[in-house]
Amino acid sequence: MSEELADNLRKFRRGAGLSQEQLAHRAGLSVGPIRTIEQGGNVRMETLHAIARALGVKTSALLAAGSPEPVKHDDPNTLNLRDLRIALSPAVSLISTPAPSGDEPDLKRLRRMTHDNAVLYFEDSYRSIAADLPALIRAADDAVAYYDDGEERVHALMARSEAVQLAGRYLTQIRQYDLAHSAIKSALADARAAGSNLTAASAVGGMCWLLMRTDRLDEAEDIAVTAMDLVEPKIKGASPDEYATWGGLAMEAAAAAARNNRPDEARALRKMAGTAAKAVGTAHRNLFRHWSLFGPVTAAMKELEDAMVVGDARMVVRKSGEEEALQPKAWKRLGHPSTNDGNRYHLDLARARVRTGDPSAAMEELTRLDKIAPEWFRHQASAVVTFNEVTEKRRTLSTEMREVGAHLGVFA
């Protein structure tokens, strides 16, 4: 990763009075990853989590910025995302762009287009979204430019915030992080300008997800907790939207804390999310606020995600069979999880299965996910890790396994 990371690990290890072998034993690892890091090599993020826990420090304390790697010149997304990049970051001139002088924008149609594309996002139809987003964002920009003030201006800002936040979440999913950051930052600014704290808090949730995927764990937890304070629901009379927004932020903050070796904070935040889920009662959906379903099922699935992060695979397997909210028969009463959250849960379950000695069950989960959500699946780094762990235990691969590996790019 970097010489700085190697130096940091060496400093903390020596400060704790541990040899490389002793640290590896405490972290539940072989000595290989410790040596790899201290020699300036690469390891998985979950390995760093385990080492940080063994040293009693935050994961972020081990991370440091090193020299950037050379950029690939044949990255297909340079061309594939050209139109979206132009729409999100148009050229800046010394001459102001005049406001549109054509027909008045149809704000209802604009929001409906965003809603339809958000549905496609959750249905794993990324190619359709990529094709529609540039025109959608240009239309949203035109609407904001058309209205100078008044209620229409507020509605236009809200419409653009929703459209650009969709772009930011899509770009985060496909690992275009810098452009995603710019999009979500713009979505947050529009929501604040429109005076909608809940929509702004939703954008903060998207920013938290992006920050976690780029290992900025301290910031992710901090901004989520700050937003929670701003939108905390009243004891009585709060709406499901308010509870779900607050609970969703608690889940994001807990996820960041768990990954940053802050287990006490993660447990406290998960408890807050559970309180909000109980108040909602059943799965609640507001596509433009939460970009997911929120309720007891989602809260239970996300808690097991934390358990997988800290390496407690046995807890994941045990609770998957015991916890009421995780049983499909209870979903008639509690509501179904979103497709994305359900897929993520089954991917965590696959990892837990292979790590508790059941690679066949893990492969069944991976094969199922590859069939029902192929576009989502191929962008999941943890799917590659799990697949490799399964295949390490097999001398030969079945045709089905080779197909899954090819789709994940393992055999490319």
C-alpha cells in the first residue's frame, strides 16, 4: 500500500512490544500479511481491520497516503462515462451561461424520470441508468437556471438534488469515487439550499457510503453523527420518514465505527438504529430520502454485516438461522428488505459459510447472486474474495464455478 503504512504498522507493533509472529497470532492471521505490509506490499482492507483490533488502535491510524500508482491508459470508463462527466462537471467559462429561454420545465416529469431511474438502480439495471443520467442532469440544471426564486425554485433544487444524488450513488457503486464525491456534494448543497434537512441528510448517507469505500472512516462516522443530531426525531409525533432517515444515518455511522475498530461506538449506534426500526415497525420506503427500505429486517441485516467485518463468521451463521427478522416467514409482518440489502446480506452469509467450513453452501450463495443480480454482483470486491476462498478448497472447478469466476473477472 505504501511505505507510510509499513512505517505505521512497524511503529505500533514495536510500541506494543510484539514480534511479527506475536502480532499475527493475536490478529488471528498467518505471519505473511504482517511481513507483506512491513515490506510495502498490499493486503485486503479486512486484514488491516484485524491488525488494528489486535493492536488496539483505529484502522485509520494505520492508513497513510503513499505515492500514487501509475494510471492505466486503457481504462474504458474514461470514454464510457464521458457524457456523464460533462453533465456533472461542465466546462467553466469567463462568460456566464444565460438562463434557458425555452418552455417552462416540467418538474413533475423530471422527478418521475429520476424516480424511474432510481427503481432501475435497485433493479440492477446499471446500463440503462448510465444512458439516461446525462440528459436527466442537464434537464435538472436547466430547471434550476429557469427559476430565480419562489416555490418553483425550491422544487427545482429538490429535483436536481435527487437526480444528482442518484448519479453519485451509481458512480460510487462502479468505483468512480472522485466524480461520485463531486455529485453527492452538489446534491447536498441543493438540498440545503431548498431547506430540506431530511433530503440533505439522505445525501450525507450517500457521502458516508462513499467515504467508507475510500477508507475515510473517521470522517464517515463524524458526518453521520452530526447529521443525526440535526434530524433527530421528537419523542412523540415523528413521521416514519424522520425515524427512517435518523436510523439510516445511525446504520452508516455504526458501519464506519465497526470498520475503524470502535466496537463500543458501533454497538451504541446499532442500538439507536434498532430503536428507530422498532418505531417504524415495518419496512418503510421513500426512494428519494433513504435509497433503500428501512425497518427491523434492514437493521438486523446490517448488524450482521458488522459482525462479518470484525471476523465473527460464526455469529453471522448462527444469527442467520435464529434471529426472527432474518427469517423470510417473518417478512409478511415486518416487510421485505430491499433487493440491494438482501443481496448484500447473502454475500456476507456466503463469506461466513466458507469461513466456518462450508464452501459448498458459500458457492450456492454466490451462484444464486450471480444469476439474480449479475451487474451488482460483478462490482462486489468481497464476492471475489469469497470466490477465491471457496476455490482454494477445491482441486477442480465445476463449469458453474468457472462461469461465476469469469463473470467476476478472476480468470481474466
